[in-house]
Amino acid sequence: MTTLASPAPALTQPIVKAKRIHSIDLLRGTVMIIMALDHVRDYFHSAAFQFDPTDLSQTTPFLFFTRWITHYCAPIFAFLAGASAFLNGIKKTKKELSFFLFTRGLWLVLAEITLITFGWTFNPVFPDLILQVIWALGFSMMVLSVMVFLPVRLILITGLVLIAGHNLLDSVHATGNTPSDFAIAALHEQHLFPGHPFTIMLGYPVLPWIGIMLTGYAFGQLYVPTYDAAKRKKWLIYMGSGAIALFIIIRFINVYGDHSHWSVQKTPVYTLLSFLNTTKYPPSLLYILMTLGPAMLFLAFAEKPLNRLGEKVIVFGRVPMFFYILHIYLIHILAMVAAATSGFKWSDMILTGWVSMNPQFKGYGYSLLFVYILWIAIIFAVYPVCKWYDNYKRMHREKWWLSYI
């Protein structure tokens, strides 16, 4: 870790033009594809409206892992967003980088409460504001926009303290609907705030996400153009293996790092599920170790020439925001069609809340096999559009607004 906190070679050498890192785009593209699986499940699986797929009293191993694998998406994306911010800073002054991060973060927050909330609900009245991953990324980016003026070592230490220490707040809860309750929830506790003219669903408390992005920013030093690739691979293996080992040790002790402790279950398989069933809202220390450790190992072994599949996957990694918006709208439109063909009205999919909160959809839904088939079909369907947009961005680098989407 000390290597990450030391000045990057590119900071003491003449500026070297940064190039896109294929392994980072490959990892980002992979998690974007996996993320879509969870959203298809939300709208189409018959059990999505009945119970939490990580509820060991009701789930099956296959359903559990269908949900569990998607846990990797948000923390990896936030971490890589921090790394990308650092690499972006190679080409900018600190003031330019700060301005870009603040305005992009502000845009992400505004997009979450307008464009993306509408995509989830298709309700033009906006009775609900849904603050999820894009809001957390945007807010974290605005915090990073201020911190980029500090030494990278201090940014790293702050990020690690937030990741490792935020579970000390597990006993602090929002109990009402006051501004102080909102502040508590915004920082550390998922909460629903009913009210008028709209209800706020605060799904992603930001404190640990800030920590992930700040740590990712320091991590970006490994990818400056002058950094030795063999040394980078060695550090990635050390850090990835260390994070996984730390996860196993702390989880086994079962005292700190996640307010949901594991326990022996009816079978060894379900005991393993209990061990892996860490908390996402907010992401616990153990959740972060469990997800970012394998991500670093992925990066360590993905730094090689792309094969044909990899060339397809990195397209999604280069246009993640565009893909995110596109796939939400497509999935929701298809869900309206599914509702109409299942005995409901198509307008029943214009929601006043999150999909699984709608009581009238009891009895609606499809098998998990159908969910997987539809997920694959959607990925194939959006690929040509994402490829077109990726090419458009690369051919029109002079258009500043393209860097925001």
C-alpha cells in the first residue's frame, strides 16, 4: 500500500499522454453486463416481488448467486471511477480536474433524480425520487473534486479510514423524517422518506462510496504510462490476495466489519451462503473487501492482448453511463410488454415506487431461466448501439459534453 501513497512516476517526469487502459475497460464492461442481469431479474423474475434473493430462509443457491454476483458491480465501478479520475488528471491541471469532477458529479446527481428515476418508474409526476448508485457516484465525485488538491497519500488514508471505519456507525439510525435523519441516512443508512410532493428513496448512503472512490483515485497511480507493468501486476496480486484473505479472517471472527453476522445453517452450502451474505446498503467493510479483492486479481491477469470476446466487452466499459441509461429504459419497456401479455395492463408498469414494492404484481413474473435468456438477448440488442456511440465519442473528442455521458 505504501507504493500507492508515493508520488506516481508521471508526476515527477514530463507529462506523458495517458492512453485508455484495456484491462480497466474490460473489467468495467464485465461488471456493466453483470449489472444488467440484476435489473432484468428485478423486473421479470417471479420471486422478485416476494422476497429478498439473499434471504436464506426462502432463497435457493442458484437465485442467491444470481443476486450475489451482481454485488461486484457498484463497488468496482466506483473504484474504477476514482482511478479514471486520477488518469484524467494527468492531462489536466488540478483546477481543470476539480472543475470536471464537480460538474460531472453534479450532472450525475441531477440525472439520477430526473432521467434515471423516470427510467425506473415511467411516472412523469415523479412521486418518488430514487437515490441509488448514480447519486452515490456523483456525490463522491464532487467530494473528490475538492480533495484532488491534497497529497495523494492523504486522499488514500482518508479513503481507507472511511472504508474500514464506517461500520462504527452501525448503531446510529435514522428514526424519523427530520433533516438530521436525512443526514444520517445520506451518510450511512438506507432509508425511505415518505412525504409530499414526493417520497425520497435513499438507497445508497454515500460515506463508504466516497471511501471507495478516494481509494480508487490513489490506486490510479499504478496505471500512469511510465509505471512498470510487471511491478503493477505484482502489486495487484498482492493487494487482491490480501483483500480476500482479510475478508476471510475478519468474516470468520464475526465481530466487526458487517452488522449482519454469519451463522451455521441447515447445510454446508447454506452456511457458505451465510458467510458470503455481506451487507450492501451501505457496503460494509467486508462487502468491499469481498468485491474489490477479486477485482484487483482480475486486473492483474487481464493486462494482455484482447481476444474477440474482450474486444466486444470493452465497448460497454468505454460507454458505461450511456449503457446504464439505455438498458434501464429498454428493460422497463419490455416489462410493460410482459405485463400486457400476462393479463395486466401495460400501464401497470408505470410505477409509483420501486418495482418490487408494487402489490398489484403478485402473480406476475417468469422463471430464472427466462431471466437469463432475456438478459443475454438484451446485451446483444444494445451492443450495436453502444458500439456506435463509442465510435462517435472517439471520432468527436472535441465535443466536451461527450465526456459526461
